[in-house]
Amino acid sequence: MALDILIVDDEQDIRELVAGVLSDDGYETRTAASAEAALEAFDERLPSLVLLDVWLRGSSMDGLELLKLFKERDANVPVIVFSGHGNIDTAVAAISSGAVDFIEKPFEAEKLLHLVARATETQRLRQENETLRALVGQAEELTGASAAINAVRATLKKVAGTGSRLLITGPAGVGKEVAARLLHSWSPRAEAPFITISAARLSPDRFEEELFGIEENGQLIQAGMLERAHGGTLFLDEVADMPWTTQGKILRVLTEQSFIRVGGNRPVRVDVRFVSATARDLQGEIANGRFREDLFYRLNVVPVAIPPLSERREDIPALASHYAARFAVEHRVPAPSISDDAIAALQACDWPGNVRQLRNIIERTIILAPADRLERIDADMLPSEINGIHPAYGGQMNSIMGSPLREAREAFEREYLQVQIRRFSGNISKTASFVGMERSALHRKLKLLGIVVRKGSEEGEDEEY
């Protein structure tokens, strides 16, 4: 989406010339002929960049005074100052007051475009750095090759080029924000901001201030997340926790692409794509009167469900290797391989914390690994919460040491096969292939041991023996 540039100059021909050059290069432009009109335009909607003339004839203040007011309203908006009577002192004063650059009139179109591109790119990189600092420890992509995660990626790619709203569902830690960021990066809005706001992390009164911004006496005091997301994507995380009164106001934004700041009375128009996420059952929230049904249907244009890690265990080897390589770089150690036994132990877990929990386990293992064992992660190096789940991987032999050989063998086989069935998500064919048995022989063994393969497996039905 096009960046929004405010052009402030008292000469109409200059305003029209600059607006034409920028529009031809794909930018969205607004113009103001005076300081008063510029402030009104700035307060009307936060621009991506301001081009500001120093000498504003007929205005109550000059460009440098106006620059200071812009910076008081929002210090992050880049401003390029230009003048037909420029000198070193003027340039130094402009830069000292917060301008990112200074250019003398008359200027060549190519030079102007270069400065604009550089200023907006610098601002974009600054925002990306802030985002990356906030995302330390998270995945940058949906790692894995399971049918489930491939289906999620395929949906994201298919709708990325549209403006359709998405509702991403799934338990905590599966990567809902990662999916939203991936969608944004594949969309035409990729160069515009990706802004996140979590309803669960803010009190109801603070939520509206953060979302819509604050205005006093017609003056912008604080730009909200919606305004900062203009041209880009707004990610509403934990949308089920959104205050009831705010839900009604969001409906107006979705239908009219405009909102009113807290303390204000004029609509602010924006072009924003909405992506929402929740770990809760919104249909249940609607039934209990906690979530608006009309809002649900507005947000849920394209539903995307990310299954828990326990339902896509085949992704665990790729995820574990991804995090092992990543955290090895962060901790400045060689990237370790992961042994088959360690992978089997990881695949046997239920992972209530999903991908986030797996990420933490791998990082902790690398941090605590002895210096002489950093080349490979073995099963015995994994934390007790992994090794302690199943005797087959925890070395918990005490329970069978007092049993006769036949009972001990049956107990071991039962535990071993339960771990392998869990590891392969109940897929009997894959389990049989791994343990080296014919499928029919494995069926007989499971029946003999009384092992149940639960519904939801890749076989499709419960099988009890």
C-alpha cells in the first residue's frame, strides 16, 4: 500500500509539482498551504512522512516552529525540510529540531525521490528493529511439513493478495502471530506497518486509548495503533478479551474504515487490513453474551485454524532442528545435531505449551549442555519434564525390577508401543514400519496388550484391542 506523505508549502505550483512527482512514483499525498492547515492535516491522520517548507508566508509560524509542533505530537514521524533560501544555519537548525534531511529548492525530481525513499526506509527499518526486539525468541516462519501446517500456509498464500479479514484460531503457543506476520509479508502491504495489539494485556480503559489514540481540543495527543497501521495490517490478538463497548466501535471501523479518537469528535479515516486471533471458542463466548455475533462474522471472513503441536508431531524434528540452529547462533556455539532417541522423546510428549514450549526446551537444553557434548543433543540431555513422561525414555526401571520376566517384558512392550503410537499420532502403518513389524502383527500385539488407539489418529477411527 502507498505511504501517506504530507506536503507543506505556501506556493501552490510547488505543492502540485511535488505531489505529482510523488504520486507518479506510487506515493499517496496530501497538501497544506499554511501552518494551520498542516497541523489540521497532521491531526486528521498521522502521515508516514512530512515534506516541509521553511518559509510559510501568511502563516502564524514558520516551518521550523511547525517542525517542533510535529515532533511534540509524534517524535517518530520523519520530516524533510526544504527551502528556496537555504543556508548552513537553516539546515543545522532543521536537523537539530528533528528533521531527517534538508534539501534546497529548486531540486531535481530524482533527488527528492531519493531523499523520500531514504527517509521512509529508515523509518521502516526502525520499526522493524523495534518489532524484532519484541519478537526475540519467536519463530519467523511456520516451520514444518505436516499436512496441517501445509494447509495453513496454502491458505495464507491464497488470501495474502486480497484485503480479506482473517480469524486465526488455535491454542496458546501454536504461532498465531507468526502466521499473521507471514500473511503480511506475502501481501501487497508488506512495506507498510504491521501493528499488534493484545486485548488480554491491556485494561479496558487503556485498550481504547491504545487502539484509537487520544485527542484533546482537536489536537492529536497520542496516535493509536489503528492510525499507525494505516496502509498496513493490524493484528488483534486475543480478540475474545476485547471490552464489549470496544467491540461495537470496531464494527464501525470494519464497515467505514474510520474511527474517533478518545476525547475527539471527528472521524479519522484509515486503510487497514484486520487479522484477528484467539485461543478461545468464540461461539461459546457469543452464547454466553461476552462477544458480539455480528463482530464475529465481520472478523471471520477467512477462518484459519492452527492445530496444536500434539496433532502434528511430524513437524517436531524440523522445529527442533530449526531452534537448535537458531539458539546455537544466539549463544555462539556450534549448531548441534539431534539424535534419533532425542527426537523420539520429543515426539512422544503432549506439548501443552505447543511450539513455544518446544522452543524453550531446546534453548534450555543448549544452555545447560556440558561443553564437551554440544555437538549432539541426546535424549538424556533433555529436561526431566521430557524424560520423565515415559519410562521408555526416562530410565524408570524400578517399577518392573520386582516382576517376573514375562510381566516385565509385557510392561516394557506396552510402554514402548504406547510411546511410538503417540509419537506417530496414532498412525498404525507408520508405527509398524518404525518398530519393524508387519501391520497385521502390530494389530495382534496391540490387542494382546490391551492398547487403545484413540480417535483423531491418522487412521481415522478408534481401535481397541
